[in-house]
Amino acid sequence: MTIAEPNDALATEQTNRRRRGLAGYILQRLAAGIGLLLVLSSLVFVGSELLPGDAATALLGRSATPAALAELRQRLGLDQPLPIRYLSWLNAFLHGDLGTSLLNGRSVAASIAARLGNTLLLAGTAAFVAVPLAVLLGLLSARYRGSIIDRTISLLTRAFVALPEFFIGYLLIYVLSISLGWFASSSTVFANMSLGNRIAAITLPSLTLVLVVTGHIAAMVRASVLDVLGKPFIEMAALKGVPHGTVVWRHALPNALSPIINVVLVNLAYLVAGVVVVEVIFVYPGMGQFMVDSVVNRDVPVVQATALLFASVYIGLNLCADVLSVLANPRLGFQS
């Protein structure tokens, strides 16, 4: 037996242990996500049941007879106990049956599909612009720490982090729509719209999301890179005469990838909540506007389906953030 054989066996054992640890960590996070989703599904169901008014009365009107209301409640299953209705709804949801709209009798899945593309276009455009812009601004701020560039970027990012989406949205409407007349105050999107008109229609809502998300990500990228720049191996590289720009781009950035990946995905999950507010402000025909309209009209199946879908995306993105952070930085200690 050569000397290298025990070392090879030890390396193989360490690799296998790390893989088992990673698999266990992913399963643990997945189980936690499923458990959280079940809790949220029950909260969504109970919360929708607590909406003011009565679904049967909303459908038939206040002039409906008690017999007609009782018959409709029985047909909709509203006369069943709450736990029975929840389990029946959850089972149908898991099988892809999102129910039927109480307002127009259409399939909820079909109604969501008609609006999902608009929401994905809005959120995707915002993410496509915000993520690289925020990472670049965060790196520039860390690279020129203490300079006028750093102070300017930090001031702007803190301002956009502090301001809520609705304030930024209304500010953009006032400046770019009312004062300058460059864009319409509402975002109307339809199927046969040309690409240029579609881009113009989503500019203001996308810009609102970009400003908010860029502020969060840029601030965290700056903090992560500055934290790595204080490590001993970075100081050693500087003592060896490596240019500061090279230290930041080739040494600090790769070692800061784990927190950067985490904050990017967490902020993409934040887009899920932000897109609802922005769609309402700009009357954008997406899932967020659809959910709010359904709350107003007490269309309970639509409220339940859209809220649970938003929650699923949010939890899924946070799960991806946890797993990718560990993959980017094996020192995070999931190993057994």
C-alpha cells in the first residue's frame, strides 16, 4: 500500500460525508418549507373565510330569499364544518383543481393563467435590470470606499430602501407621467400589443420595483464585500502588491458570492410581495391586481388560490437561497 492510498480514502470519505450532509440539509429545508406552506395554507383559508360579508349573499344579492341562500350555500359546500372544507380545498389544490370563480363561473386556473404572463413579464424585467445594476453599484461602492462615489451610492440606496413601493410609484407617476407626460399613469397590457408599446406600458411599474430592489441588494453587496476585504488573506494579497481593483474583483468578490446569492434570491422573493402593491398602483392586469380585485368582490376561491401561489413562490425562492448559499460556501457547516 502506498502512502497516497490512505489520503485518497480519507478524501473520498470526506467527500461522501459532505454529500450526505448536503442531501440531509436540503431535505431538512424542504421539509421545513412544506411544513411552513401547510401552515400558510391554513392561514390563507381561514383568513379568506373571515372576509366581511357572505359569499352566497354577494352572489345572489341582498334581496335573495333565505331558501335560495341556503341552497347556494349547500351547493358551494359552505354548510360544511371549516376543517372539512379546508381539507377538501387542500386536496383539490394539490391535484391542480384551483376551483371556480364565484364571480363569473370561470375556472380559477384559467383566469390565473391569463394574468400570470403579465406578472412574470413585470417581475422578470425588474429582476433583469435590478440584479446586475445592484451588484455593480455595490461593488463600486466597496471598491471606492469613503469616496464621493461610495457616499453617493450609499445615500441613494438608503433612500430607496427607506421609501415604500407605493410612495416611489406615486412619485414616478407625478414626475414622469403628470409633469413630463412621458408615460401613461396606468399600465394597460393586452394580447395583440406590439413589443414597443408593451415595454412602454411596463416601464413605470418596472422602474418602481427596480429602484426598491436595487437599494436592498446594493447595500448588502457592499457590506458583504467590505466584510471579505477585512479578512487576513485579502490583507496578505495587498501586502504582496496586488492592485486594489484586482483584490476586489478577483479575490473579494468570489468569496462574497454566498451572501450575495442569498440576498439576490431573497430580494427576488421580495418582488413577489412588491409586485402586488405595484400592480394595484398602476392598475396593471397581473395576478396581484387580480387578487386584490377578488378580495374586494369576495371571490373566495380566487383569493385562496392566488394567495397560496404567491406564498409558494416566496417560500420556494427562500429555499433556493438557503441551498445555493451552502453550495457557494461549503464552510457554512451543514456537514455532519
